[in-house]
Amino acid sequence: MDVEKLTDALREKMSAEQDKYRAWLVAQPPEEILNHTAEYTTREDILMAMDFIELTKAQVSALLDSPTPLADVYKNWSNMDFNLMDNITAAIEDRADTVIRQAEELRKAPIYMESYQYAYQHGEAEQHLASQRANIACRDAIVEAIDRHYHDNRLDTGAAVKEVVQQFGYERMFYVLANTVQAMEHESRMTQNNKAWARTVPVVFENGRRDMSYLITRSHPGLLDIFVRDARHEHLLRQPLKAADIKAEATHILERFQAAREPNSPSGTHYMVQVSPDFLARAGSKDTDRLMSMLPFQSLSLSTLEGQKGTYALILKDENRFQPLVLRRPSVRKKLQEKSAVPAAPSEPGKPKAKRKER
């Protein structure tokens, strides 16, 4: 008998042996079956390998002589000196590294602010597609964050926003949110404040149409509105105060002082106004000093009060509350610097420059 026929006979013998093993195995209790799952799977792999392995006639004959060639091969395989756990560990680490790399690529992908047609014509199709993939992933992250942090009729927006920002940053998150809010112009559950904000964010259209691929459609509009509002607020708190912000807070405090009809401190000796928590969250010591210098009160102090939340501006009840804000005048040096930065107008051809008068 030639080697090909001997090999076929070996395959049939090993298959029959596996059928008998399977029949025994399925008759066992579930726990016993679980104990033999690895052996069963490996025996199946051995049978698969028999379909393409090339053995010599002597090798095939040696295996055929055994009453249980499949069990013998499995036993030999299980005694081999290799560590399966090393391969499994390597697979786990490789998968984790792949996920980290893909997440980093999505996070670093810049927002592509042109249409696909433009990208294709300018050899930038890959940049467009990378940005598109990141937008879609960001959309999914927003939906998942809202679902994960909504419990007992309450959305923990702080945790939800932080989760998305850590993955994609504020810029892409706001881009995806603005595209969705713009598409919800007629949604009554989306506040006008959020709609007005979304209109300030430039969004790329494809062939004159809004890109629907990363619209957020699986989140409740009311919860999405809360998420957008609080995401904007969280971002605002990270921004440094501008001079206009400090002036606005000073104006607010002064107006509240002037609106009070009588001293409103617990002791009745002072007028008091709470300083905006958002202002304090953004303010440094220089910002607070600037605020204090704009308020025209000699007895002014900032303090916390026992039993009261927040920080308060306090003035004695005898202070004149109807003084104007103390606004800093632009320095002479700054004016001169600004003036010197403006280039002098060129003199007309043939006309001498005017000389400065001597005093």
C-alpha cells in the first residue's frame, strides 16, 4: 500500500477515535466536560493538521500500529517543552497595546476642516478619513459616557464630561456636540443658550449637506442638553480671567451693594454680596487683587461666613454705596508703545518732512 492510502487510513482511524471520545465526553457532567475542553480542542487541531501534513510511509505505519494514534499524539504534544501561557500573555499585551495605540491615534488626529471632495483633490483623503473616524468614535464615547453616568434620574455630568475629554479633548468633543445641536434647531428640549453657542462653532458640510455620520442620536435630548451645558461650563472654568470678566464681576457686586435696602450681614453691621463661585474658581491672587481695587470701598473685605456657603464681599453699613467703580486708566507708557508700533505715513514725493517745533 502506498503512503497516500496509508495516510487516508490513518486519518479515518484518528477521526473514528475522536468520534468515540466525543460521544464519551458529551455523556459526562458539565463540570467534567469543562475539564476536558482543552484536550478536545487540541485533538481537533491535530485532526486538522493531518489534512496537510506530509509524513513518510514509515511514520504513517508507526502511527497506524497504535490502537489509539490520536491519544498518543495528544499525549506527546502535552509533554512538549513549551509554555502556552507565554503565548497567551503575549496576545493579551499585544491587544492592549493595539487598543492604546489606536486610541492615541484618534486623540491626536486633528479636526479636518474641509470636505472630502477637497481632501481627495488635494491628496489629503487619509487626513479627512482619520478625522471622520475620530468624530464617530467621539460620538460613541459621548453616548456611552451619558449612559454610564446616568443613575436614579440624575446625570453625573462632571464624570461624563471628564471621561470624554480624557479621550478626545475639548476641541473635538465640542465640534461633535455643535454639529449635533445645530441639527436640533427645532428640538424644544435643547435650550436656546446651547443652540446659540452651537451656531458659533464652524462645522464642515459635505456637498452642501450636514455630515450625519457622527450625529448623536442615541442619547435623550434632555440629557444631551445637560451634558452640553455642563461641558461648556467645565471648559469655561479652565480659562484664565480677562479684564472684562473682572470688571463684570466688580459691576455685579457693586450693583448688588446698591440694591440692598439695609445691612444684610448676620450681625447687621455690614452689607454683603456673594462673590461668584465661577469667578473664584478661575481667579488667581492677582485677579482677586484687581477686583478689590475696582470696588471703591475703604472697608471692603472678602471673607467666608460661619453657616454660609461661599465667599462674600463685605463693607461697613456706613460706607457710601453709590460710588462708581475705580477703573484703571491706560498707562502713558502703554499708549506710547502702541503709538510707536504704528508706522508713520510716508511723505509725499518731493515734499520735505515737517520739522518738530523747538520750544
